Amino acid sequence: MSELTHLDASGNAHMVDVGAKEVTERSATAEAFVRLGANAFAALAAGNLKKGDALGVARVAGIMAAKRTGDLVPLCHPLPITGVTVTFDLLEETHAVRIEATVKVVARTGVEMEALTAASVAALTIYDMCKAVEKAITIEGIRLLAKSGGRSGDFRADADTA
């Protein structure tokens, strides 16, 4: 089992020691989609939800989630995040919200999990803010779009794998 980085020789999970890795600038961007019905989408777009500004709350939730990823995902290192951006695109033709989260750090390990967590929690927050209008909301397409920095180099997802 030695080829699995998060298992020790006995097969027990452990956090990888990144102490010998070089400190570099790293960035990761992730996306998620929240699909709503026409009524919930219209209320969200107009800012007429009873719980308030869903996108504003979701933005803050995504930022907070990125900062807490090390507390949520057991083998993730807590990181000194230098920046988090969470943006939304309202896709009227499909009644969807596209969420994009970018996280930056100067550290010994990457921020892919932080970007994925930010996008996921922002999506969950939109669900929570809209559920009084409609229950048939779906969250889908959570994925890493890009990462840069570190030993493994840069990555960009193919546009056709969305």
C-alpha cells in the first residue's frame, strides 16, 4: 500500500507530511451549478426571497467554507489562504446559477479542495435560501476547472467535460 500517499505501511489513513515541499504560489478554481425551477429562479434573480440576498449570503458562505476546509475534510492541511473569490452567473435559459470559486495561497500544498468546498457550500447556501419557494432544486457539476503551482504543475479541465 506504499503507493497510496494517505495510507501508512499498515494501511491506516494519515496526513501527508508536506514539510519538505517548496513554498510556492498556488491557485485553484472550481465550479458548481444550482438548477432551480422558474419561480425560484425568478425570485432569486429579482432579489425577492424571504430569507434575503441569497447570492450575497452564498458568497460569504463560500469564502468561509474555503477558510474552514482543513476542519471539514479530514486529511486536508489547514492553509494560510491569501484570497478567495466567489462569483455567480445567472443562466436564465436553464434557470441555473453557475458558481465559480477561486482560492489562492502561498504554501507547500495546493488549494483544490478549498476551491471545491467553496463552490459546494455556496451551492448549498443557494439551495437553503431558495427551498421555501421550491423543493426540486438540484446541485450538480461540481468540479475543478483549473489549478496552478506546485510540483504537479498546471491543470485545466476540458471544456467538453462539463
